Amino acid sequence: MLVKRLLRPLYAPLLRSWRRRRLLLSERQRIRDAVRLQLQSERAVKIIIGAGQTASESWIATDVPAFDIRKRDHWRALFPPAAMDRILAEHVFEHLTREEMSTFLEIAREFLAPDGRVRIAVPDGCHPDADYINSVKPGGTGVGASDHKMLYTFELIGDLMQEQGWRFELLEYFDEAGKFHQREWSIDDGFVGRSADHDERNAEGRLNYTSLIVDCWPR
């Protein structure tokens, strides 16, 4: 018993590392199995990236470290080329640099189906409420904002899409004058909870919390 107690500080880190590795491999296998099942059943392959605790019927939830969208080898280990019909990223890209988002758009081309689309929702840098901006800006007061790298506007995200040769459709956003624009969109292509019609904070028609939402696809 004494020897075991003395050795515990030595083998405990190795045991924790082994357990993390086992969980990582198990999570990646879950994703691969889910993709294979959807392809075999000829259902649309729909992926949520940066899912956290989010779950949605018929969608495959993914998150780091099992799937890091900035790493091409992760994509190739999990997904066949041209297999994805829909990718949903709700409040993910504000945590990445502009260069990392560009990397995502470059890699995603290889794995989207010919008619595949990506739905992106990020905090809206043109929101007219100063408290909202202070909450979501990089280093802001909101939950998770200390890790935010970017605050996107409709112009900034449009410029990025054009640089990468992607087409896009703005679904919800504020313009530079503080006017809100909204286009009808289907939750079948990706449910965004932090949106005008689905966020509980927007009671009685007041837009307290919205997102800049855009659908995009490669040219």
C-alpha cells in the first residue's frame, strides 16, 4: 500500500492522459458511424460544429478536440469528400481569427456536397444596442467574450466570403444605420436559437438579442 501511494503521483497523469485519449477516439468513432449511417440511408448529412451541449434531431453534433475545423486532417479522418449537405455554426467563428475562418472556408469546399450550404451565426457588430456590443465584442462583458477574436458586421463577413470565392445570402442582420433586415429561413437548414424569432430575450417584438446570420456556399 505504501508503494502504491508513493507511485500514485507518477502514474495518475498517465492514467488521465490515457482516459482522455480513449474518450477522444470514442467521440471520433461516434461521428464516423453517424455519418456512415446517414450516407447509407441516403439521408442528408448535417453537421453542427462547435456544438457544445447542443443537440438536434437528424444533425450530427461535433466539437473540439474530436473535430477541429482548422485542421484538414481532422476533416479527412471523419468525413468523405463532398459528403456534407449542411453545416451549422452558431456562435463559433467569433472565437477564431479571420485567417482561421478563411482556412475553414478553404477546407470546407472539399467536403460539401455540390448543393451543400453552410449556415453561420455570429454576434452582430452593427447591433444598435451599446450594451449588446459591450457584451459580445472581443474582451467584452458577456459569457465567453473574453475568448472572442472577431466582431463581424454584414460588410466584413461579405468581404470575407467574396475573398474566398463563396456566394452568400444574408438572413438576419443590422445595417450601418441600425435598421434590422430579415429574410425568411428554414430551421431544416440549421436552427439558430440566438435569432430574432427564437431567442427568448426578444419578448414583445423588441430585438434585444439577435445574430448576424448568413447562408453561404462555394462558387
